[in-house]
Amino acid sequence: MIRDEIARMVEEAVDRAKKAGDLPAIALPDIVIERPQRLEHGDYATSLPLRLARAAGAKPIELGQTLARHMPPSDAIERVEVAPPGFVNFHLSKGWLAQQVDSILEAGAAFAEVPLGKGQKVQVEFVSANPTGPLHAGNGRWAAMGSTLARVLQAAGYQVETEYYFNDAGSQVDVFTRTIYARYQQLFGREAPVPDDGYAGSYMVGLAEQARERFGDSLLRPEGEPAPEELGRFGIEQVTEWIRNDLADLGVHYDHWYREQTVYDSKAFDKGMAILRKKGLIVEREGAVWFATTQLGADKDEVVVRSSGLPTYLATDIGYHYDKFLVRKFDRVIDIWGSDHQGHVRPLQLAVEAMAIEPDRLTILIGQLVTLRRGEETIKISKRSGDMVTLREVIEEVGKDACLYFFLSRSADAQIEFDLELAKRQSNDNPVYYVQYAHARIAGIINVAKERLPDSQGGDTSLLIHPAELALIRKMLQLPELVEAMARSLEPHHLPHYAQELATVFHDFYENCRVVDDDNPDLSKARLKLVAAAKSVLATSLGLMGMSAPDRM
RNA sequence: GCCCCCGUAGCUCAGUGGAUAGAGCGCCGGCCUCCGGAGCCGGAAGCGUGGGUUCGAGUCCCGCCGGGGGUACCA
């Protein structure tokens, strides 16, 4: 990327200045190349002189001039300017910019790729909601974010696997089974109340009805006997199928669906626990088994096996991460959790570290929860109370792409409010259509060109000199930089904003530059290349977000 | 109480410690003899609050105010 080349140039300028005796031999901070907000400040800039001033004992502006004087030449850079109070600004040459159109066209979707991950094996696990009820609208946020992050990391050179972990073994399954059994019994006229801690949602009645169709009354047990496990398993399977379908309708597909039961069956649970036990971190007390995190600096210990004999969520998660790192050998693991799980972050990190896994191989992204609202009314998300807005409902009423765009455009740190009424009303105003419209518009232009320009091949991009043309090229060139930034920060929410900016500069170009012009076939052919490149970059951006890039709307 | 996240335009949200803080929606005013007006151009309007660090703070640190989450042998 050109930005990296500029960083190397700055480094070389420093070396040359030192050798020439124009700069004392001082330690160099990281060279940061930034993008100025204003075009007059150039395409790229560095504030290195400001940072070096004190150590070098010189005025920033003079340091800047020294660096500029020693700056090696480059075909891509038209001029280097020093601006007060101490910036060095780099202006890209128009000719070089125009050439990039050919490079972008040639690269296609690979234009967004950057060699950052070097083939490292990374897992992204997200959503992983319990299969005890349908996904709610808030789960869509993690689906959008996780799947996009996975594609971004892929583009950044990582070998990525996505995973959905579903809980088919814990205590919630027991609650679920008792609830569905209550509903099932009710269908046969028995007085069986839904347990106090059970799932109140009406979908449980539907599941019971499905069970009745499938099993008849064969699962009825004598009064007072516990719920049959088979009924629970049946329900879990049905709900898992709903979840798969909802995610598929959002365009989210996983490489692996991982069952919690696997943690036990594969002995990962036992092996993980054994490591911690060997280190003296497992203690028994008050009838339960504890992970002694206080020995690792925490302010309280964590229960791993309840006095009932059932492992806790944390315990299975320890085994699960043993499996991720020590069995499946991912170089990096990224878990996306809602902030309601934040209390588990430290204990799990401590466990991973205690298993001798380098702590920075595990990244747990905590996303703030989605608050749902319908007009004035706030809706509490709770599967157990049954008062919820399902993801399916939102996808159907707002549309897949608009839904993805909404969830994706907010930082994970922002608690967002999803007003279902507003979302429905504004779905036509969703920015995603603005971006898709730009893509469709280009498709239209290309069709017109086919009719009117018999020979539309081989445009000469050096004819592209209009400010609107160059602005479009400049914006396209940001995509690889953005992919790299997102892969580093794990913040995919920048992508929709970028796509919109790209669409904006395209629309501006469209207003100012006529592409298909019978009187000027050479310029038309050059501009056709430009819009074809823009179409490709728009499609790539939309593709990274899991959205469609339609030729017609 | 303690821990984590957040307070930026009327609303929903962006903003790698840099040079004059942005977008969408909403509001006001303009633009179709011409490739798709789901578009373009212009306008009004903002960093919760008080200190500190820095050449430079919306961004980092501390206090206060406000919102969300956690602090379970639930996940």
C-alpha cells in the first residue's frame, strides 16, 4: 500500500538526515502516517517533526524542512510540503492516481486484501445463543458483526473459521425440558404449571404441539415423575433448526456448529480441569468445586461444579477453550459476547492463562446490548418472560440488508436502541439502499455504454484528471487500509460508513462527469474504466458486509 | 458499594492524540432538453460537567452528574 511506502520514505529521510548530520542520533518513535481531513493538507501526512522536536532540540517546522529535503523521490508523490506547526504533507500525483484504476480493475475483489494475518488460523465465535428459544432482534447484532469480522480477517490474510457454540447440556436445558413437558401435559388436560424459572413464551406451546404430533401421548409419564429427556432433546433440535434458518436468512452461515456435549464427550472438560487441578487451582469447599481465581489475583473464587454435581457455564467454557487452543490449535480465538457476560471475561482469561496459553491469543469482544423499543414502549429482552421481538420478525419487516447495515454501523461499545416501529418506517431510507443504488446506477451506465459505444474497450486512464474523478479514485484506495485497520482493531463498524462515503463520491462524480459521451469516445472509455472499478469496490465492500450488490433496484 | 461500557446536531450514530468535529434521518431553500431524482447543491444546529497531562484533547488521567450491564452453586 502507498501509505506503507510513504512510511518507508519518511524512515529513509530520517536516516539520510542523520547521516548528513542534519539530525542528531535520537530514538525514533513509531512513524504514523495519517490521512488529513482537508485535501489541501495532502493525501497523507506525518506529524513526526512535532514528536521529534523536543528530543532533537529543534523547531518542528525546521525539522519538517530537513525531512522534506532528504525525502527520497517517488513516482506516486507529486510534492512534499511542510506546514505549520510541524506537519509534512504528501500529495499523490494525478498520474499515479489515475493508474490505480487499472490496478483496481485487475485485482477485482482481491483489491481489498492485505497481507496481515500471514495465514494464521483464527476462530471467530459469535451469537451462540442457547437453543431454548428463537433468536431475538438483539442477537442479530452479533451475527452481523461476527460474520463481517470473519470476512474482514479473511481479506486480511487470516485463515478463518466461524463457529456457533450451542448449549445442549447445561442447566437451562433442564429448565427447558421441564417447561416443554408442562406444556405437553397441558395439551392432554393435565394440570401442569410452567415452572417458576421456566420459559413463558408462547412458542413453547407450539413446540409441545409439534411434540404431540410427533410422539402422540407416548411421552406422558405418570403424574409426579420427571420430564422425559427425549422431549427436551426434541425441542432443542427444533429450536436449533429455527436458529439456523434465521441466521441463514440474514446470510450468516457457520463453518462449525459445536455442541456443548462435545466438551464432555471429547474429554476436553476433564483435561482442562486436570491442568488447573495440577496447579492447585481447583479446591472443594461448601459441597462445590471451585476455581481458585483469588490465587491469581481475582477478588473471589468461581464455582465450576455445583453441589448438585452439574458443571457451571464457566467450567464448560474452560473445557471448550482447552479444545479451541490445545486440540484444534487455533493461533487466535475471538469470542463475541454480550455485555451481560462480562463477568465471565476475567475468570476465563485466567483459566486460559493457567492452561499455559498465551493470553493475547484469546480476544473476548464485549458488545453492549441492544435495547428494543416499539414506539414509546421499551421491550425487555428475555426468553424466559417470553416478551421479545424475534430476529425473524425484524428481518421480515425491515429486510435483510437494511437489518445488517443497521447492526453493523454501530460500534460494539455503543448501546444501541432498536426502535422496531422506526426501523420499519425508515427501512426505505436506510443508507444501505444509497450504497446499492450507486452500484445499480453504474450497472445502468455500463448497459448504456454497450448500446452507444460500439468499441468500449481499452480506455486510457491517464485522461482522468477531473477533481471528481480523482476524489473517487482516492476514496477507492482507502479500502485496503480500512481492511487492515479493522483487522487490527476488530471493529467492523467502519465498513458501512466507508461504503456510504464511497457511494457519495461516486454520486458526486456522476453529477459532474458524463460517462457516456458520443462526442468524446476516448474520455468515455477512460471513465467507463473508472466506473467499472468503482462498481467493483462497491461490490467488494457490500460483500464484506454480507450484503447484495444489485445491478437493478 | 465495587467493576466494565457509554454521554458528540432535534433524533440515531461516526470520529487511528493532530491542522476549520462528520454522516444519515428530520427541518429550511434550490437543481431534471442530457448515462437511473432511491440522486445532487446550499442552510440552521453539537463534544454532559469541573480539573489535569500534552506543542496539541471529542479522543488519555482524576472527580462529579446521567444512562446501560456485571457483581449468582443462571447463561
